[in-house]
Amino acid sequence: MDMSKLPRLSNTAENVPPSQPENSSTLPPHDQPIPARSEPPYSEPAMTQGMLMGAEAWLSIVIGIILLLLTSRFLQFLAGKITHAEFSWEFNDAAGNPLAYSQTVFFWNDLGLVIFALCLIFEGLVLGFLRHPFWLKLGFALTLAAIALNLFTVAKSLPVVGFQFMPALAIAFGVYIGMHEWALLKAARR
């Protein structure tokens, strides 16, 4: 087939830009550095930082409340101790003998989650409202206590009921919260 007899679909010869001489005035000479940008480096405005802290405070408080609602067994136990109401949960050992709730690994699991939930709520209050260094130190101490208690829970429950995910998540998020609170404490000292 002879391609020369087909119609041309484009005029590529007409669309090619004219070549520029090598000494073009638009390019800087090779021995001069490219000038720096005159814009300041990116920094987040203070208003946005405050809005982010407010969102983080809100999120901590809400997740803390949800975790408290998830640990209803421990809250029923506390309410029963205070009001002398009957605690309806029953626990047995491997032989079928009844166990008190406080003798089980579930007690420590629930206690660790309650302390972590309170830690989240307190951290949200500190981020949102209580910016004094005293409250930051108290929040940091509560966070360390929640991490330690959940580490104990994971270690205690591992041989009995296996790996517990909720206390492990509390440890991971507790470390994150502790690092954040430590940074806030260092900034407050300056």
C-alpha cells in the first residue's frame, strides 16, 4: 500500500515552534545560581492550630465516653459496690467453682479500659480548656498510669485468655498521648 496517496491528518511541520538560539535571554547563565523564592516557608496559622487542638480535644472526650460505655461490666460492679445492688455477672474457674469478679482477669481488663477512658476524657479537657502546667502534669501522670495498668493487663491475661486487643490498643494510643502531653509540657516550660 502506498502511504503517499493517503491524506495528511496533521500539519506537523506547521506546528513545530521555531528553534531558539543557544544564547537565549530567558535562561539564567550557567554560572549564576537560581534565585531563591521570596515567599516565607510554610507555617500553619495559629488559628488553624487552635482549631486542630479543639478537634483533638473533642475526639478524645468522645472516644473516652464511648470506651466507658463499652466497659459497662465494670461500671455495674462499681454501682453495685456503691448502692449495694446485686452484681449480675457470674464467673467460674476451670473446675466450675464460682469466682468473684475482682479475682478474674476480666476485672483487670475492664479496669485498664476504664482508666484509659478517663485518661482520654481528662486529656480532652486539658487540650480544650485546662492549659495550666499543673493539669498537663496530672494528665501525663494519668496517662502513664493507664499505660502501666494496661501493660499489666496484657501480661496477666495472656496465659489465661490469650492476647487482649483492647488493652493493647490502649497501650498504643496511651504512648501517643503521652508523647503529645510531654511535648506540651516542654513547650509550657519555655
